[in-house]
Amino acid sequence: MSSRKHARQVSESDALASTAEYFAIYSRVESILGKPNEPLLGLHLHAANLRNLEHFHARVGLGEITVTMISILCVLYHTPGLSQSDLARLIKVERMTAGVHVGRCVDRGLVSREKVRGDRRRYALALTPKGRKTIRDIRRRVPGHEDRLTRRLTARERRQLVMLLDKVGHD
């Protein structure tokens, strides 16, 4: 069974059940590792991110393209000609990890690698027409994902959450 078919077979109720089980496990972890009556923020961020990635992968990536691959496509959309090392630095992953994901993008015809004149070890990365089309397709699916992710939040709460996460994410 292909990963795309599998991703579409996971029902909303199954996903919610797995999420409920997950949060039940995390509440046990929190009771062991956390301070009394004080939530472990990192644990909640991790759980929320896993749920986000699960939905994103199924509804936006359609089980075929990862968040890292999408990051690669978006960076190359704005800055074609990057080397793999520069790309890895920009998307904040190890060079080897970037290499794996760039390889997947190349294999799917989304990204091209061109030798850089004067440096036999270096390749310039660029989007292919198929890569540009993939970005346009993903761009159409992202708003639905965002709406689903934040459906229980008001517009004000959504802005506040982004502000708070920015505070946590920057030293």
C-alpha cells in the first residue's frame, strides 16, 4: 500500500483517538518530570507539533512530501543556485539530512542539481518546473490546514499564540 493511500485512510476519529491516547501518556510523563501544578511547556509544544505534522503530512503533503522537502522547495523558490551546505544552514538541518531530502526532491523531479563551474565538489540547486507547480499546489492546501489546526482559537488567540511562540523560540 502506498504512503499516499495510507495517509488518506486515517480517519479523523482515528487521528483524534490516537491524539487522546498520546496526551494521556504525556500527562503521566508530566506528572513524573514536571513541577507540581506547573505544565511542562516543552512537552505540550512537542505534542502539539506532532499533531500538526500528522495533519500536515496527510492533508498538505498528501503522504508524499515532507515538511523538510517543502522547506527546501520554498527556500530554492526565493534563492535558486544555493549549494546543499548553504541550504542545510538556512533550513537548520545537518548537511547529511539535507542531502537525503534534496535527493528525494531530485528523484521526484522537483529540484535540479547543476555543477558549479570551478568547484568540482559543489552543485547549485534549483527548482524544476514540476517543483514550482508543487509549490503552487501546496500553497492552495495550506490555508485549510491552518484553519483546521486553529479551529478552536479566535483570531485574537491565534495572533497571541504566534506572539508567545515567537518569544519562546528566540533567546
